[in-house]
Amino acid sequence: MKYLFWFRSVLVAALLLINGLSHAQNADTSSVEWIEVYFNMPADRSVAKEGNDINDNADLLHTLLDLLDSAKYSIDLSIYNLEHHKVGEALVRAAERGVRVRVVTDHYNRFRNREHGEKMWGMLQDAGIYTIDDAGDVFNPDGSITSHRLVGASYDMHNKFAIIDILSDDPDDYYVWTGSMNLTYTGPYNSNNTIVIKDSGIAEAYYREFNQMWGGDGDVPNPERARFHKDKRYIGEKVFYVDTTKVELYFGPINRDRSKPSIGERLNELIRDEAQHDVNFLAFAITHDIPMSETMWERSFTDDIKVQGLIDPRFYAQYRNAGVKWASPEATIGNRNIRQARELRTLHHKVLLIDVTKPFENDRGIAIAGSYNFSRNAEENNDENLLIFHCQYIANQYYQDFMGAMNRATGDAEPPVPHITHEQWYPVSRVHDGSRFEIELAYRFGYPVRFLGVNVPRIYAGQDSSEFYSAEAAEFLSNLIEDKEIRMYGYDMFTPESRYGSFRAYVQARGEDGEIIDVNRELLVNGFGEWVRYYRQHPDSISAFQEYAQIAKENGVGMWSEPDSIGKRIPRVELGRGADALAVSFPVNINTADENTLQALTGIGPAFAERIVEYRAEHGGFSDVEELINVSGIGPVTMERLRPYITVE
């Protein structure tokens, strides 16, 4: 169900008089204008203004796909990371029915993922679609590349927007899609928002910005005239009215002669001059010493302004380790409530809200959203777009989403569980230890699985401790299920339940030879776990699992060879049968640690440890922890978990 913000044009004249602004400078000609905002996570509807229902739990990918499939004249897509095959297929369908399709993307992301990138760009080329990136490289339909190295190619073309049917003679056909979501396989699983605007004035502004990067308004990109990053001109965007709703539009970064309005300065002005009650943010990242951060922090002390915020865990951990104020004790004292987010995957929002915490008492509210991270790079280097909505109803919808995320961060609600089916086979993406592994639900998106009815010794890398026999259990499970597919059953032999952020399941594994292994049973009969009564279990499995565990115990198999040690926590990591016990301190220096020490890191077994040592020998060590992702088999999900526990210093 769609919820539209329909505003009556009869009020426009009064609004313009109140604001003392001239609408003529940003005139548009569309007769029907509206704004829709969408969110893909559960919201807190208890803070909704009357009748102001939110589009939560939305399929954000389809907010774009529906527009692409309805396009009749043109599609102009500027996207940081184009990976999802459904988007590529929709672009191809549009080109095949005669729609002009143009794509601008980021140079680094075009080549980062060879497997999916080659498929995507090959698909577009076969459909006759030209693309250009911010290095000035033009990818032609015949497979050739016209190279024109532009200044600033190392920066990010970080936009996420599309203009639909701007070539139509009817301004009522123009649409803009934007927001925070990258068009990756994980984008729909990350916490994001998307925005659809039907307004010809805003669409034309986005079109002018797109043409700067394209190098003109023609069908073929012109790298000689293309402008990105600090070389872009000010195209005159600023204040628009979507019917009666005031909307400010900004494109980043600030340019070399500073003729463009500064996004950072405008955000600081709003926090400094407009906020009366509260400032709230959802941030993938937020630099602590930029003006807007310093102003909201100061006003929480001096002006009794309430400041609330949620930060993605990967950056929150960095702030905590560096002693940054966002992760300090003072951040949750008094008028401040700034926390680490607890989402299904990544908190990818770039949202700022002003005066929204009293939805039933006032008619105020400003919502700020787009691709702009609250950082110096976004301000000074990266191509970005940002919208400021002066509308209490739009702001309230963002606040409902904010409070949903805050409830998850405080433990008052759980992150949503991804949909799975018990009949489907899923690839194993990672083994954490003997008690937990991850299945790949989408490219680069793994979700944890634990064993129903079986308690397996665990490794606690971040706490420099583990349970007895945990290393052996991890090795056994890795050998049992790595490079295999698994399917899962719950207590009723259907879809398993999810508890505390992981599925609790009876697990079967299948290799290339088609042989199916009951993993829970194998752990018990080989002495790598014991039966536990926790969570609902099928009666037949209870009796069978008890019998398997008893036989292993009587035979002294596995961990039962030392029954008095079972369940003990030890302040070191036992690294495999017969290996020395090591006292491991964290973070682990990946430039100096030997293979045994590297295995103290969760998810790093003997094979990965060997690859890390080989890589640093071949490349002269790691210059940065992020370089670890170049080691075969270590992907973004693994990096997210390892990052707090590793160093190169």
C-alpha cells in the first residue's frame, strides 16, 4: 500500500507569503506533485501522527524497479555500486523497448567485484547501453573502453539517484528516485530508506547534475566535458516546492572555487539555528569534529537540546577504540542517547531529524536524507546528493523508522529475521567456530546458524578465552561443512526459529557427490558436543540425541576423553589437538602473528591462517588492516567481525 503526501496547490500562495520566498526562481510545470518515502525495517508506529502511516518493511529494490519498468522515454541512473542483477535486467528491458538508458557509476566499484561486475557490464553492453565512471572511462556497447583519466578519480561517485522520463514532453511524467541504498545484493538487507519524488523542478535539477557527469545531454557520454567531484559547477539547485512542501536540494562536494552551497554548513546552520527541542541521527558514519557534530554536542549541554543517535557497529567500534565522544560514557548521559545500532545487517542510513520527538505536541519537523555521510569526505571530495524536507509528516515518518531502530538498539525489539524455507539448500559462507556458522542468503550476506539440541564448545576471540575443546570442534565442523550446501529444519521439521540473531536448527549438509550428512548427529556421535534441552525440539530428536551423546561419553570419544574439563572456560586459546596453549592478547598484529596465533581470531582456521602468512610474505606485510580483504576467502562480512580485533601496529 502506498502513502502519498498530496498537498493542495490552493495553499501555495499563502505559504509563499509566509516564507517571503519567490517560487518563480525554481518554477516547475508539473500539475500533480508528491513525495513518498520508504523504509525496509520495522518502524515504531506508536509515535506516528494521526493518519500518518509509514511505508515500513518495504521492498526498497522494487521502489526503483517499478519505475524502471514503467519508463517510456529515458532512464538516467547515477549509482555508487551497481551489482544487483535485477536492476541490470530492468535496464536491459527498458533499452529493448526503446527507452534511452544512461548510467554513471563509481570507478572503484566497477572493478572491485570482477565476477558480478563483468556480468553486469556485459549485460548492459549487449543491450547497447553506454556507461561512464568518475575516472572518465567510457564503456562502449562494442566492449571497447574510451579512457580519459579525470582528476579526483580516487574519490567516490557516491550518488544513488535515478531520473525517469525526463525526455517526455509532459512534465507530469518526470520522477526522481533517491535515498541511501546501493544497488548491491546486500542493499535490500541493510537498513536503508528510499525516496520517490514526482516534481518536474526537482527532476530537472537532478538531470542537470547528471549531465555534468555525463558530459552533456546526448546519448553518448563525453569524457572531455564530464565533470565530477570538485570540478562540478553549481547548477542552481537549492529551494523547491513539491506542491506546498518546501524542499532543499544540494549536490556535493563543495567545488574548487566554493561557488556551490556547502552541505556541511547548511546542516550546521539547521542544528544551530532551527532546532528547538531535539536533534536525531541515523548514521553509517559521523565524524566527531565536523561543525554539525560539535554544534549538536554543545547544544545538548548549553541549550538543553535532546540529542539521539545510532551509529553502525563498524564505525561505533572505531570510535570506541579511538576514544571518540560518540562512543564515550557521556554520550548516554543527560540529554544524550547515542548508541551502537543493532540491525539485521548494516545501518546504512544518512538521516538527520530536527524537532520530531514531540509528534503529538507540535507541528514542526525537518527530515534530512540522501547519500551524504556525515563526514569530511562527503563534504570535500565525494559526489553526493541530499534533500531537506521541511514537513512535519515526512519528518514523522522518518522518526517512526528512527524509533524502530532505537528500540532494536536498546533491546526492546529484535532485528527482523530474513526469510528462508526449509526445503532450500544454502551455501555455507563462514564457520565461526564449532557452535556457529553462517549461510549465504545473498551475495556477501551471511546469517548465523546454531545447532538445535547440541551444545558445542565455543571460541571467544574478543575476550581472550574459549571453552575446552573449542578449537577441535571448530576444525571438525569446518571439515564437515565447508564448501557444502546446507538445509535446516526446526523443531516441527519445518522452517527453523530464529533466537538471539541466529537460526536454531537441525542441519543437513550436502556435498558435490550428493551425500547428505546430519550435522547435529555427527557432532554428538564424534564427541564434539553434548545434548541440551534448550529451545523447542522434536521428541524423536531428544531421545536420539541423548543416546548419541551417551554412547560418545561411554566410549571417551572427542571431548569426553577429558570429561572433567568439559564446559570450562580457559584464559587462552587451545589451538588444535596437540598444539601448544597460547596466551593471546588482542588486537592481534596480523603482520607479526604466527599461524597458531592467527587462529585465535574467530573464523580463522588453519587454512586461512596459512593464506594470511603467505600473503604478507609475498607482499611485504600489510600496510593497513583493510588489506586483509585481499586474502583469498576473506570477504566483507568476515572483515566486519575481524576489524576490532586486528592491527598492523
